[in-house]
Amino acid sequence: MSSTAVHANEQHKNVNIIPTWKQTLTQAKGETVYFNAWGGSQEINDYLLWANTQLQHRYGVTLKQVKVTDIAETTQRLLAEKTAGKNSGGSVDMVWINGENFRSMKQNGLLYGPFTQQLPNWKYVDKSLPIDKDFSEPTQGLEAPWGVGQLVFIYDPETLKHPPKSFKALLALAKEHPGKISYPKPPEFHGTSFLKAALLELTTDKKALYQPLALPKDQALFDRVTAPLWHYLDQLNKVAWHQGKQFPSGSAETIQLLDDQQLLLAITFNPNAAAAAIANGNLTDKAKTYAFSAGALTNIHFLAIPWNANAKAGALVAINFLLSPEAQARKADTNLWGDPTILTPQAFKQLPATYNKPSFTPYPSIAEPNPTWLAAIEHQWQLRYGN
């Protein structure tokens, strides 16, 4: 039997360990759930503090955020625990993941489940969203969707009357206004997303990007498929902010630079980011969000439980709560976080009138490439432009 099959078997052994939700609630009481999550946003950190208060009050479960810069660090820690044979009492109870990190955890047998069908609030999830695949990797109930991300741009109509609707038009704008266009420095998530979206528009072989890439065997394929991207960036970086010798650190800095009128466009993976920035006083109230004509690079971000979690029941209760209409409505509130919901509109009808009911109409979506392309694109960018 292959190692992948063995890992799959390990992950599917424990489906019925917790047969009823009532038993799950009983087991969860008193548990502390160590939740490894990106800690780079004060709004998100504050939201998780609120969630912890609710979980403690309602279920006797403590949600403790372990702030990480990159969830790949958590993947490495779990791999080390797997290698050491630590199959219970693990240091991580819950993770916020998607893309390459999910693929890596799944392939190495680091995930508990499938568990999503056990969650009472699963019935509210909008099944029309692309929740069954994560960067082309089947989710198979090993992670629960938490929110929707789409690569969009923010601009001020008073300084940019006709925003570009494609990457080719963006280059033309950058040449017309030198120093006024940029993107976050890869491997920062938004910077890498910008590269992927540009490549999907510019390449003549989109299909290849949805197939696994194996280097060095596929080096010639990689060079051919990505050549248009490097040709494009050679031109863009020359006329970019700081002539491409310096790049913003992330989405938040592009929003700040837009507000300071140093950039004409900011980039974000949250369609509600402009409204949230306006609400927080970080952008002019005239700022608008839009996607390019071809659509927006789209993915779902997920919650998962490691195979050796010490507080599996607590993690299930925490994830179920985070999928509740109440928690999702609060998360989608642009005054608090503004992360688009993964629930159906009908799910929010039961909430009191005091709640802002989320309304999210996604832009036409462009699927994420196969995650195997990610590291190769980032590496090549660093070689060419990493300074």
C-alpha cells in the first residue's frame, strides 16, 4: 500500500469516535483549544478574542490563538510530531489553512477527519461555493470553510477615473504614471497572488497551471508557461513604485500608500476591505473596490484539526461556533473584520434585527492554480527581482 493510502486510512479511521454532538459538547467542556492562526491583523485578533469569550461562556471551551507569521511553520511542527510518533496530546488543536499548507498536511496524514458532516451548523454552509476543493486539492471533509477570499483592487475615483480592467491595462497605467503602481513583495501572500493572477491572464497555456508541477523534470514546461510573466514584470518593475527596488510589505501597506496618494491602486484578498478601511478611518469614504474584467482569483480559507490534537472535541465545538450565523455575521461586519461569509443568505434570517446581515455577491471567480506551482514561481521571482 502506498504511503498516501496509509495516511488516508489513518485519517478515515476516526470518523465515528464522537458519535453524537451531545457527547462532543460534554467532552469539550473544560478543554483549551490551541488555535494556530495568522496573527498579522488586529481586527482578526480582536474577533478571535470575542469568539473565545463566547465559547467560554456557552460551552466551557477556551480558544487560545497561537499567532503565527506563516502557517507553514505549524505544518513543520506537526511533521516533527508525526516523525517522533506523537500521535496524541499534540501541541496544536486547530489550524487556519488553505492551499499548499492543506495539501502538505493532507498528504502527510496530519489531519483529523472527515469531520464536517458532524457539525450541526454545516447545514447553513453555501454548498454552491468552491468548498470541495482547495487550490485544486479535494477537501474530503478534512477542513471546514470559514471565509471567502477574492483578489481585488481598491482605488479612489477622484484620483483615478478609469481603473485598469486587466494586467495589460495595468502596465499601460504604470507607464503613464511612473512610481504609482506596485504590489506586495513575494512570498507575502498578496504579492504571490498578484503573480499568479497575472500569469493566468498572460500565459498561453492556462491548463498547465492546473496540473501538478514536478521540478526539475518539468523545468522546460515551467520556463515556457511562465515566460510571459517575467517579460511583463521586467517592464512593470522599471516603472513601479521605487523602480521595483522596494515593494510594499503587504496589503495593509498598499492601502496606506493609496490613502497617502503614493499609489493609484491597493490590492487585497478581501472584497470588503475597502469598506472596512473606510469604517476604520484608513481610507477616504469615496474609495471603491473592483475586480478585473476576467474575474477575480478566488479561494476559500478553512479550519482544520490535526490528527493528534489534544482537544479534538473542543476544536469541533469551536469550529461549529465559528460557522454559526451569529459568528459569521460578526465576521462579515466591515466595522469589525469584513471577511465575506460562507453561509447562505437564508442562514441569517433567524438573527435579531440588531445584527448587520451579511450580503456578499462574489465577483466571477478564477480558480487557484495547482499549489505545486507556488514555490517555483516565488523562487524564480526572488532570483530575478528579490534584491
